[in-house]
Amino acid sequence: MKAYAMIAPNKTGWIEKPKPICGPLDAICRPLALASCTSDVHTVWENALGNRTNLTLGHEGVGEIVEVGNLVKDFKKGDRVLVPAITPDWGSREAQGGYSVHSGGMLGGWKFSNIKDGMFAEFFHVNEADANLALVPEGMDLGVATMLSDMLPTGFHGAELANIGFGDTVCVIGIGPVGLMAVRGASLRGASKIYAVGSRQNCITVAKAYGATDIISYKNGKISEQILKATNGEGVDRVIIAGGTVDTFEEAVKMLKAGGYIGNVNYLGEGDYIKIPRVDWGVGMGHKHIVGGLMFGGRLRVEKLASLVTSGRVDPSLLITHRFKGMDKIEEMLFLMRDKPADLIKPVTIIEW
Ligand code: NDP
Ligand code: ZN
């Protein structure tokens, strides 16, 4: 079969791969819709996973099942399925401990385009189909369904990690597709004020539609200083980090009230350490919590998130700025994510068979 792969660091292209083999609990799907991700860019061009060769890319998509293993109970050939980017091993000790996302070792639930071939191919493999897939809800647009693989779950996880409650003031740092979903998640969890940090006009418009009350540009000076000024020196109750660098933690700690939470979902690609400013961290006694996490996967999780879409509580279609058709557009879609033109939020490619 044809697969679009990271051939080597900084090099991608179409290659031939054997069709994946279906285990007794597994499913084989063909893609119906696919999206490229900032994480693909980190993988190929920023050495996030090291020296991978001939690794099929792609971890965001919707599939049609072409084969199921003989122990799969709830899915059959022809079903159209939501496929979370994270597909844990549900029998693992980590899953039993409540952290399925780290099954088999830290970040081990992230399999597609990491420890096995991803979805940018004629066929892809899903482990533990009953536990990791969900049916595409009736009538859901395939592009929107693709946002349920990673963007919505990751942004919403940022809001969970930041432990947002009714009336909290929140700063969301970064309003690419992940941060925009974090804005919506913060809004649904009852934030009173949401300061959204970004500079691209498209993203700002969508951030407002998702519930941002104030916009701050990191290009106009230190974010912490802008937030402190806007809050009469008080700072915010919660911070979600969905963009920036290792230095962004320093900003987040500075703008956070004592007892506050920082939820990070941003990938930290450079440097050996993150900096926590000692005095702003209450000289070690400020009860300022810092948590970082990979999104949760699994069927129940994606079904619940999908129900927020079908009930109209969140509309991920606002993220989709570019729509392509056909497998041969995968490369253009990936390069668009790498080059990030100002009008891009998220691209999808619909595949017609
Ligand atoms: P984008 O690149 O689309 O968005 C990044 C955002 O951060 C933009 O709003 C950008 O502003 C802003 N930004 C850039 N530099 C700074 C800075 N110095 N200070 C503050 N804000 C800044 O990324 P995505 O939304 O696609 O992804 C965000 C992150 O989430 C990535 O690191 C990605 O790898 C990670 N991720 C994590 C997952 C998880 O499970 N934890 C899953 C998927 C992705 P501007 O408007 O100027 O562009
Ligand atoms: Zn992704």
C-alpha cells in the first residue's frame, strides 16, 4: 500500500509499505478524513522523536473499518469511526493506575506516527478497537469529526489540567487550534474572564467566538506584565499553556495567583530545564500548581467529547480554515502546517474512495 512517511529527519514522501496486520482485538481502517498537526512538524523537522526512518505520519483522522479481529465485539466492517490520537493498552498497569495515556511507559499511549505507523496511508491499524474507537455520530461532518482525534481532546485537557472552576479568571497562552479549544474548554468549565494570548487575526476572531473576553499579544511585551496590568496587579486564577517555549513557564508563574493552577499541553522542544521564578513561586510555598499532560484517549472519552459537539456545546468547524480532497493532498496539507501562513488555523483532507 501507499503511505506518506517521514523517510528520514527533514525528509518526507510517499513510500510503499505492507498492509498492516489485524490482531484479534484490533481493527484495520482506511482513512476517510485526515488532518496534519503541529506535532507532525515537531516530528519531522524538529527532531522531537529522534532519528525515525520510513515512519508513516498522521495521528488525526476518521476511518472506515475494513477488517476487525475475531475478538472485537462492538465494531464491524463498514463502520465509520472516530480515531483518537492516543490509543492506550487498556490492560496495562499504568491504565489500571488511572493514566492509560502512559500505558507501557511515559507517553506510551501515543502510538500513531510515534511507535507505529500512522494514518497517512491507504490503511492503518488500531489496537484494541472496542476500547479505542467510537462510531462517528450520525450526520457529523468528517472534518469536524477529525478535530475529535487531537485538537478538541488536547485543548479540553488543558482546561482540565488547569482545574478551572466557576468564576475563575484564566489566561490561555497560545491560540492555535489547541489553544482555541482550550479557550472553549475554559469557557464551558465556567471561567469568568479569559485572556487569550496570540497574534494572528483569524485565531483572535475564533478565540472571541469561543469565549475569550480579552486578547493579548505576546509581541507587545511580556505577557505576565500585560496580565498584571489588566488585573490591577492581582494576576489570574488559572493559566493554560498551549504555545510558547520553555520560558513561557516563567511568565505563567508570574501571572498566577497564589493557589492557582498552570495546565500545560504545549510540546517543549528545546532546552534541558524549565525555569520557575523562585520569588514568584512563593519562595517554594505559594501553592502554585504546575501540571503538564498528553491528551487522554479511549472510546468513552471520545464519545463524551463527541456528545459536546452533537449537543452544540462546542463547534470545532471554526478551526478548519483549509479543506482538501484526496490522498494526493496530504503533502500540501502537511507543508501548510509547517509553514503556518497567517490565515491557517487547521487544515483537513477528505479522502474519497
Ligand atoms: P500553533 O503553532 O498553531 O499555535 C501556537 C500558538 O502559540 C499561536 O497562537 C502563537 O501565536 C502562540 N505563540 C507563539 N509563540 C509564542 C510565545 N513566545 N508566547 C506566547 N504565545 C506564543 O500550535 P497548535 O495549536 O497546533 O499546537 C500547540 C502545541 O500543542 C504544540 O506544541 C503541539 O505540539 C502541542 N500538542 C500537544 C498535545 C498534547 O496532547 N499535549 C497534542 C497536540 C499538540 P501566533 O498567533 O502569533 O501564531
Ligand atoms: Zn495532533
